[in-house]
Amino acid sequence: QEEKGAEYFRSQLKIARELNNRHEEATALNNLCTAMNTMENFEEAERLLHECLVIRRELNDEAGISSSLINLGVALFNQGRDAEVKQLLYEAIEISRRINQPRNLAGALGNLGGIFKREGQYEEALKLFLQGLETHRNTGYPYGIAIALDNVGTAHYCLGNEREALYYLRQSIRQARAQYEEAVKRER
């Protein structure tokens, strides 16, 4: 399934280049990178994103830059390159706040929290996860809310706050269940 998606994005990239459409080329590179991350081909995702970022910076596409920085962070995170990821995510957070792009902001906050959690800095991770949760709640993005609730619950668990951990993890399960039930209704 992922390979089929990657092929589609390769076709999108080829067409964009033939048309000399730099914006669509960057979009295709970013989309292809997402497929590469899903397929765990992190080195290829990194290469594609560096290429994408060059184009998006040329176009001064700040929303695209923010998105690509987050995606590049995913590729580098999965290679264990946390220090580099932090810098990318701080930049994505700054851009997302400046241009009022809450979904990217919440994603970057959650990803940065994941790094701090992996480093054992649970208090800092919790702060970032809570900011991400608040941002997702403000936008009403249900999938993001479910993920953020899970992140907050996990951080509380790591801190030894079992009651709070259970509270947030149960909310996450309820949110995910509601999302699943909604998806099932749409398919009927």
C-alpha cells in the first residue's frame, strides 16, 4: 500500500518538474518524504526533504517550510539524531506561531515532547505535550487530541503520576474509539 502511494507521489513529482512548477514540486517531494518515512526509508526521506526545503525557502513558503521541518524531524528522529531534530522543531514552532498555523504547531510541540521524553526529561515533555493538547483542542482536531492525550498520559506515567496517567490515557482511548466509530459510520 505504501509503495503504491510512493509511486503516485513520484509521478506527481515528475509532472511538476516537467511543468517547471516549483510549488507543486515541493509539495510532491514533501508527500514522497511522508511515504518514505512510513516505509521506514529514513535516509531517502531526509534527502528528499533537504531538496524540498531548498525550494520552499526559495519560494518563501513558510507554511510549507514548517511542515517540511517537522517531516525532516521525523526522519532524523528515527535515525536517533535528536539534537538536530530539536533545532528543526524549534524553528517549526517559531514559524507556526508567527504565521498562526496551529496544526503544525501542535505536531511540532508533540514531536519535541517525544524527544524530551526519550531523553528522560519528563517534566519538559509533559509541558510540551500539554501545549500540544491545548492547541489541538482549540482547533478541534480529534485525531490530534487523541494522540496528545496519550502523550500527556504517558508523560504522567513516566513521572510516577499514575492517577493522572490513567485519567489522560482513558480520555485518549475514548477519543480514539469515537474517531473509529465515526469512521465506521462514514463507510456505511
